[in-house]
Amino acid sequence: MKPPETIVLVCTGNTCRSVMAEAMLRQAFDEALGDFAKDVNVISAGVSACPGDPASRHAETAMEELGLDVSHHQASPVSGKTLSDADLVLTMTIAQKDKLLKDYALIEGKIMTLIEFADLAEELGEDIEDPFGGSLETYRGSAHQISRAVKVITRKIKDLFESSRLRTDSHEDLHEN
């Protein structure tokens, strides 16, 4: 697998989980990937998003507690173009994944849940808990699940970049000899 250039994170309204995942993944990439971070576009969208909706108040607070700012976020609905441009689509739930596969069959092979991609179902369950309408503590719980998955995903993506770089370096060495 080659390193993804565009990762789309999907939840329902694009005001809670995917917003938090986008912010955490961007920060993790900036910290772990160095120069490669600029090569990865991380965006979020919602299967039922109202365009322009802000991040929920508790999502904003949960992210502030982690030193992240989502105050300028504006929700975006999932589109066929967004999905076709993506190299990797990560949903927060199996139901969202199934809906996208039903509506956009072309993304088969590049869609998984966040937890599936991180291979953490035994530890975290199958879905990222939907905190919508819940307490700040519920948002913190979802943020914890996402954070755990983001750590593994960042390591996987970093490994892809490093193995890609090694293949490129080896290929260049062959041409120099």
C-alpha cells in the first residue's frame, strides 16, 4: 500500500467525532511525519451534515483540553467527489461505512472504520461512540477512543512513508549503478 495523500474522516453530522479525529490526526501527523505531513491532506465530512454547522460546543471543549482548536470548523456533507479523491476513507461506525458503500460503490477497497484500520476492535469495540447530545464526559470518552486509534494510524502511515522512501532510495541506487 502506498502512503495516502488524502484521508477523509466521516461521521454523521461532521460536528463531533470526525471533527475531533481530523484535529487529532493532523496534530499527530505534524508531530510524527515531519516533512511528510505536508503530503497528507486530512479532511472530514458527514453523511448527514448541514453545510456550515460549527463543531459542537463539547467537541470544541474536549479538543481545547488537548490543545487543539476546532472553533473555525464548518461541517461538510460527504460528496462523491470528496470520496473519489480520497485514498483512504475512515468512518466512525460500521453503519456509516455500510451506507457509504451502498451509495458509493466506487470506494470499496479504500474504506474502513477508524477502529478497523487501527485494528483495535478488541480494545475499543466496533464503533467510536457517538457523543452527540451527551455530556462533556461523553465527548471525552469518544475523544479517548479516537486518540487511541489515531496513535496506531499515525504509526501505520509513518511506516508507509518510510517504506515508500526506502523503495524510492533503492530504486534510485539501482539507476546510479
